Amino acid sequence: MREYADDSDEAEGIARDLMHSHGSSSMRWKDAAVLYRSNFQAREIEKALREYGIPYRVSGGPSWFDAREIRDGLAYLKLMLNPDDNPSFMRVLNTPRRGIGSSSLARLLDFARAARQSLFEASTDSQFQRELPERAARGLRGFSNLLIDFSDRVERAGKEQIGTIYRDLLEHIEYGEWLDQQADKPEQARRRRKSLEDLTAWIERLAKSATSADEMVARISLAAGPDDERDSDAEEVRLMTLHAAKGLEFPRVWLAGLEEGLLPHRHSIEEGRIEEERRLMYVGLTRAERRLSLSLCRARRQFGETSKREPSRFLEELPMELLDWPGRDGRPPPNAEQARSHIAALKALLQG
């Protein structure tokens, strides 16, 4: 059992534990799962796993990195660091709108293929631009000049300023305003804006810790596609909600967010459905075959606000002698044999 200052600290702690377990034992990535009560908890965990280069997949809920604004935002970052990134170029060439239609894009693809150039290189060809309709040529010229300008800024300023320059780029193209225009409801626009701000702040932090721009791109580019596109036996840590974990077992399990208002969930407390939450706690505790790690935060950010947290009432129902809880039990951590015995004891207790 571990207590952390906040959800970011908790996510980094879990990532460090995963790295240690993978490096110092026979644990394979697919032997591990990180479980949580609510989907929003995955955001910080995903960031931490990418920073540590840990392969993962999200099951039973959406990945934060699959959101439109995050994919667009990362595409712009990659282009700022490497304008020749064709997939990123294709993704945001017309986002926000630049008047480049499908026929003009098809001509650009054909020209680049024939010239054996990247899409960015082909887009800067003045002869090719003259062959396009004026509106499309103007949009393509503006986009390629944008990439040149901001790539030059990064080269002159150095890695440490990538975060600041990236923020300037998003403001320059008014991407936030474009998100507002695309939203169906004000709440959706607010949520996307907040998500984009989280991404920008994360990139600013990464820029300070990465040793190079290439390392930074490697960290953010960790693949995490949909389950139906993945090998079910792939070497990846599984991230999932407690609901999605029913019926599954893993040698190592990390159960995060054992706090009042989260597990048990605030709505369940208000509606008197504590037993349902207790069963979910049971699900989490019994997914581990060999070792189980529990964690909680003293403060957690949700809906853009940070609030203090208290340990889950369910922790009080577990025998303290079965928990390694620094500062609470006064005992050293259990060894591997003791850990397996403790898990068996917890299962027996909950099944009784």
C-alpha cells in the first residue's frame, strides 16, 4: 500500500514500480495490469507510462491519446520537430481549414511520390503550387511556411524551449478557437480545451526532462491503438477499469485510487449503493495471482479542480497485518512468499 501526494505522483510511482519489476524479475509486460475505478484516472497513468517507455493498451474505456485534440496536438508537435513526418502532415494539413480540398491533396501525394520527396518538401515546390487552384495554393503555402518558421525557432532556441514554442504554435493557428467551433455543446468545447491545455503542460514538462527532441518524440509516440487492432498476447501492460477486469487475472496488479469518493464512488455513496462498490473492490483485489500493489492520493485533480482525499473506507475493512503500508503498520515490506500468502488471505477473507 502506497500513499502519494497527488495523481501525477501516483502515476509516476506506478510507472517506476513497473520498470523495477520488469527489470529486476521475470515479469513480462503482459503479466501486469493497472486497475482503477473511473476512466479519467487513466490519463495521468498513460502519460507516465509513455514517459518511461512502457508499452500498454487501454481496455474497457477510451485512451486519452485517442482524443481528436490530442492526436492533432501531437501531430503539430511532431511536425514542428520534423516537418518530413508524412502521417502527421496528412493529419493536420487542413486542420484548421486551409482550403485544401481532396483533389489538391491527391495531386500533392502524386507529386511527392513521383519526386520521391516528403509531403512537406513537395508542398514547398513553387512550380507545383502554381498548378493548384489559388485558394489551395495559398493554404498549402501558408502551412509549409508555418512549419518552416516554427522548426527554425526550435533549432535556434534549443530543446528547452520546445514547450513554449509549441504553445505559441497552437495559439498562432488558433487551434483552440477551432475546437470551439467544432464542438456540439459548450461543455464539449470546455472539455477539449482543458484536454489540450493538459497536453501542452505535459509537453512543456517533457521538454525539460528529455535529453533530445528525438527522445521526446519517442516518448510521446508509444503505440496504443484500439483493442480490436492488437494482438491479444502482445507484450503490453493492461490499463482497465474494475468493471472491465471482471473474469481476468494477472500475475501482478496495481490497484490505484483507493479513496473515498472514488472507490466507493461518490454517486454510489449518495445513492446508498455501497455494496456494489465493495464488490468492485473485491474484483480488484482478486485479479492478482502473485502480487498486488494498492495506492491512494492525498489530493487528486478531477474536472480541472484539485481536492483533498481520504483513504477508502474499504481499506479499514482489511486486516492491517496483511498490508505493507509504510507509516501505518510499522513493519518492513513482505517478501515474495509472504506476498502470495497475503493475497490468498485477502481472497479468503473477502469470499467468506
